[in-house]
Amino acid sequence: MTWTAFKELSFYWTSWTLFEALWIGLLWASRSRVPGRAVYWFRPARRVRRRACKRRVDTLLGKLEQRRVPVPDRPDKAQLVDRWHRIVAGRCASVPFQVVPVLIAIGPLLPLRPGPDGTPVAALWMAAAIAAYCTVSIALMAADERAVAVSDPAGPVTTQAALFLEELLEESTARRSQESALDAHGKAFRRLCRALRTQARHLTREQPSAVRERIREDTERLIAALTRENERYLFSEGPDREAAVEGLARLVSSALQHSCRPRDGRDSPVVVGAHLLADAPSPDGTAGLSEEPLRNRLRRWTGGLAAAACLFGGAVVLPGGGVATDVLVLAGLFSVAAVFPQLRAVLGRAMAALSGSAQERVAEPAAAADDRSAQRPESASARAACPNCADRSGVTGGSPTVG
């Protein structure tokens, strides 16, 4: 890639990213980032994959009926289909809009011909800058997810509760993916609890403090009840396990029933049926403190990205610095890895693979030396221990000693 092509890439990416960041920021500030609202203005979009969504909801409601979940604790079919399809359609429409900057940044990584002026291919710092562009684009996608959770906190609960019920009752998620059933169940349960806490935090932001405190307490009691039933489900067998599945499905179904109501017509902050919390255990005082506050996470992410940007900037200032440029780029990559666990895991596996190969290369000469030493003749001490060889000299090749 030539320097001119890189400058054009940077200009297009910066323009699109600034527009996207402004769009996300305005919708976040106005609490109006609701997936599917603009998509449903177009009538053809209302019918895309809606039948598949209906079949999925029918299967889920049939499983709930088989588990003897009462009708008052089950979600309404029409509300659930409309709510779930709006969220899915809105996400499918927004992802291509957000993926464009990533495609612009990844496109030049494909093999390109050099420019007519014979400029050589991109340097390492250019590839690092493109990786930084991709990182910022992915961070904007995460910010959009956060804007959705703040604007419509009941929407993520609807999605996560439905997916958790599918994982619990149909047991199909583990078969579709490459992970074990236990890992899939744990991830779905953690996502549901996180969505419930986010709903309690943002659903009552305009309500008095007494209402907010009551919703928070109800949510923590609901999560404590879910945790108790989930432990019974994981550590029991036979009839006790079936009873735990029914209790867990009833709690999640009631939370799904209250969250799938239309956002514009929601007139109550209730998150679950009160009769289900009658014998719920008291929540732990540190239950809500297990996750690091968002403010601290944003500060850590901002600091890591700023450090990486400074290091990449130093690599740009010293394009001909040789080893110094490579060191700055690697330091920038490790700064980004400190922020994003996925990249840190990839770098950790790469370092483990490199260290393993280095150990194998060191072990091969050592093994060869051991083989050679094993093939050597017996030492003098061993021969001395033998009474038949005591009168033979090692210098004379085993011949009898003179005298």
C-alpha cells in the first residue's frame, strides 16, 4: 500500500467514524437508541424473517407449557414476537452500517499492487495503525450496545431471557457452537443477570428514589432466586433437577413477560411477579459489586487506548527508526491488549506457542547429547568395579596391562 492510498484510507475512515460517533452520542444522550424503530417504518422490513420468529416463539411457549409454567407467568405471544422481531431486525439493519468502517480499514490488508511510482508496500507501523482503526470501530459497536441498554433497558432482558430459556429447555445452543453445554449455560446465565441489573439501573431513572430502591431490591432478590435454582439445576439429579428446571423456567418466564411489553405502552416498572419472590432468599450485599463500575472501566479503556495512540504516534514520527519503530508498535499492541481481553488471550496463546517451540528446539540438542552419552563405552570406574576388567587399561583399548 502506498502512502497516498493510506492517507485516503485514513480520511474516509475518520469521516465515517466521526459521523457514527456523533450519531451514537446523540442517541445515547437523548435515550432514544431503540433497535427496530426506524426499520419498522418500512413495511417490507416487518415481514423479513417474522415467520421464523413466530415458529421460534411457538416452540418456546410449548416448552414452557410442558414444564407446567402457569399461563399468568408466561409471556404473551403477540407481544413477544413483535418485541423480539423488532430488536433482531433493528440489529440486522444497524450492523452493516457500523461494519463499514471496519471493512474500510481491513480492505487494504488484502494484497495490493504497488503504486505507479514504485513505492514499496506498507511498513509495520501502517499495519499497526490499521489495527488501531479496527479497534476503534469495534469500540464504537460496543458503545452502541451500551446506548441501546441505556435507552431501552428492557430490550436486552427480552433477548437474553428468551435465549436463556432456549438454552435451558431446548439445549440447542451447545450443539450449535463448539463449546460445552456447561459453558454455554453459564454464559447465558451471566448475560441474563447483567441485563437484569442494567434494567433496574436505567428503567426507573425518572422515578423517585424510593421506587428506584424498591426495583433494585426486587431485582437483586430475583437474581438471588435465579442463582439458587440454577445451583439446584447444576448439582442435582432426577426429580430434584426437574423441579429446579421448572422453578428456573418460571422465574425467567415471568421476567420475560414483563420485559416484552411495548416500550411506548409500558406503564409499570415491575420486573417480575411479586408472588414469585415470596420465598426468595435475601440478596447478598456484595452481589451488585462483583462487576467493576462502568466509570472505572471507561477510564481504564480510555487510558489504554490513549497510551496505544501515543505509542503508534511515536512510530509514525520515527518511520525510519528501525528497531525503535517496531518496539513502539509492539508496545502499542500490548496496550490495546490490556484493554480488550480477547486480544490479550490471542497474544497469550501466540506467546505460549512461541515459547513452546523454543523449548522444543532447546530440548532436541539436549536429547541428542543424552543419546550420544548413552552410547559411549563404560567409564573407568565401571570397569574398575568389574573384577575381570580390573587388569585392563582404558588407554590400551582393553588390552592387558604390562607387568
